[in-house]
Amino acid sequence: MKGNIHYDEKYVKVEDDWNFDLNAVDNVTKFVLAHKFTEERTKKVCIEFLTEIKDNCYQQLLERYLSEKHKKVEDRNYLLQGQMKKH
């Protein structure tokens, strides 16, 4: 993961049925972090979708954290580098 996660939800008609097409994409690499195609958008489906994002990103986020945690706060390379202001 190199950038922000962008979420897209479409309501699409396949033959005679309407379905939800859920996608999460890294805005820098355009890598698909999660995808779910479902008939209903329930709490269970949303949790499964968010878990897929977490599972795909967790190791990368942990590695970044471990490589930065020992540095002074002002020297850390944040994931949101462009969005955070250094003090």
C-alpha cells in the first residue's frame, strides 16, 4: 500500500437482478485491495469486505510501523506523508 484507500460502491444490474459491486483500491498503485460482489449490502457483507482490506494491508502497515517506531517523531516517514504537517 503506497497511498490512500479509495472505496467504490456500484449498484449494477446483471440480467434481471440488482447487485452491489464493492471495491477498495490503493490510489497510488491502483492495486485492488478488496472486491466483493453481492446481492445484498448487509452488515455481515460489509464486515467481510473490511476484513479483506485489513488482511491485505496489515502486514505492510506493520512493517512500516516497525521500521519507523524507533525514530524521533519529526523524522518518521508517515503513510500519510503528504497529509501530515511536521511540527
